[in-house]
Amino acid sequence: MLIGLRQPLPALFAGMDWGTGEVMTETRRRMRYHRLAWQEPVTLWDVDVPEDLSRLRGLGLLDQFAPR
């Protein structure tokens, strides 16, 4: 997820439990709490683990991102 803000809001990410499946849910909760408006484009996935590379390869996308 990429978030752009018009002004800094450090509390939005302070103490975030990064690397879990709850980051997006918690970020949305915090944005609601701070009464922020947001839009979400189509969801993609991170490439964090070897299985993610396999998924890219299976979709024929690995060559687009692999260094040459």
C-alpha cells in the first residue's frame, strides 16, 4: 500500500505491527479514527517470500521485474 498525505500524520503508523496480515485493517481503522478520506486502487501483493516469486513466474511477470 502506498499512502500520500497532504500533511504529516506520524500517529498513522506509530507502533504499527509491520509484516502481519493486519496492517491494512489497522491502517484503515486509524484513517477512520483521524477522519481521513482515502481511495484504494486494485490490490496487488508483496514479493516477500520465495512463493511470491513463484507466483510472479507462473503469471509470466517475473521477467518484467528481474534484473538483467
